[in-house]
Amino acid sequence: MFDDEFHVEASMSGYGALLLRVVGELDAATSDELIAALSEWLGITELTVDLSECTLIDSRGLKAVLECRHQIGEAAEMRLVGVPSNIEHTLRLAGLETVLGLDRDNDPLDAPTATI
């Protein structure tokens, strides 16, 4: 399905909601790619970050996700979906599950569908 190389897939809904699907390890070597993917979409009203294919997140990866939250602004909504248990554990240890909108009940497939 996916290769081992890190990448971020972006798709946009018709109402301004952006989905960023993270594939691979989100760490010091790849965190800038997540921020760069978001920076292409100014003025979004909602951001969903799908971590279902993310295999690891370290402190730099957490910082990148926090930077995404900062860049979209307080008025925009952000949620994390498809969070694997090891990454959820990391988010909870860091105390970030509520700050980042960890949403265990939402399926990544419910996110925006129009691929860009």
C-alpha cells in the first residue's frame, strides 16, 4: 500500500477543510515536511491530521504538529484522527491530547475527500 518513505498527502473538501495524511516516521528528519505541506494552504477553517499511517512520532514531530496548530490560528478547528496506540501514548505523556484535538471516535475516512 505505502512504501517506507515519509510523505504527507493533502486533500481539500469543498468547504475549506484540509486533510493531511502523514505516512511514515514523523521525526527530526521529516517534521519540516509536515509544516511545508500545511503552508501551501493559507486560510483554511479546519485541519484534520490523519496519523493512521504514521509509525512513529518524536519530540520534533510533536513540535511540528503543534506548529500546525499555531499556523492555522485559534479560530480554525484542528483534530487528529486514526491515531495509533503508540502515538496516542506519546501525546498523552506530553499532555497534548486535548491541545491537539485527539479524536478517537472519528474515522479518517470521514475526513475531506476531494483530493488536490
